[in-house]
Amino acid sequence: MYTVSNEIEIVAPARTVFDALTNQELLSQWFAPQVITVPVEETIAAFAFEFDLNFKMKIVSLKRNELLQWLCVDGYIDWLDSEVTFRLEPKSNGTKVIFKHSNLSNDDKKEKTISSWNGYLQKLKKLCEQESI
């Protein structure tokens, strides 16, 4: 088992970042092309990527402008039962995002997973900084 962690600073308020993490239209601009979600705890968010790669994430914790936590309940086998957490910390010039994807099962794909999340987080940053202009 392994964990992917990252921290990024986004020059946008926490509410903008939180909206990008929870609004299905905004999620589709930085994470997955097709998204179905309602930002309510205990609901399932569905994400469809290319090549019929689909995930279902249960929204475990949701605290406005502070925290989003998903539990993977269906999809890619290496992600099953893994947890994705986004913690938001307000900063004077924006928001610090503390990202963690834990309980991943296939160490052979660690580098690919790290690279993928780094790319997604950069897209999140770009979107949020454009949205806050």
C-alpha cells in the first residue's frame, strides 16, 4: 500500500477552490470529462474518463471551503477502498491545497499515479486562478 501526497498554492479564495472540487461542471474542466455529483455527504460521485475508465467515489466528508474526502467504491481495482482528501487552508494570497490519495494497492503504478495527480492538480490551479479573476 502507498500514498500519494502533494501541496499546491492557488491564488484564489478557498470558496473558489472548494467549488472547483465539488461542482460537476467545474470538476469536468480539470478532472474527468464526464462527472455526475451532488455535493452532499454519503452520496456517490461518478467520474468517466477515456477508454471506459470509470470511478465511483463516495463523499465521506464535506466541509465548505475546508475539506473534501472521497472513498473509492467502484472502478479501477488499484483504487478500490482508497481515500482521496483535499484540505484547504486559507493563505493571505489564496489557498493552500493539501492533497492525499491513500491506501493505493499497486506499487508498480505509483509513478503513473503521482504523475496523473500532479497533472490534475495543475489543471485545478489553472482553473481556479482563472475563475477568481
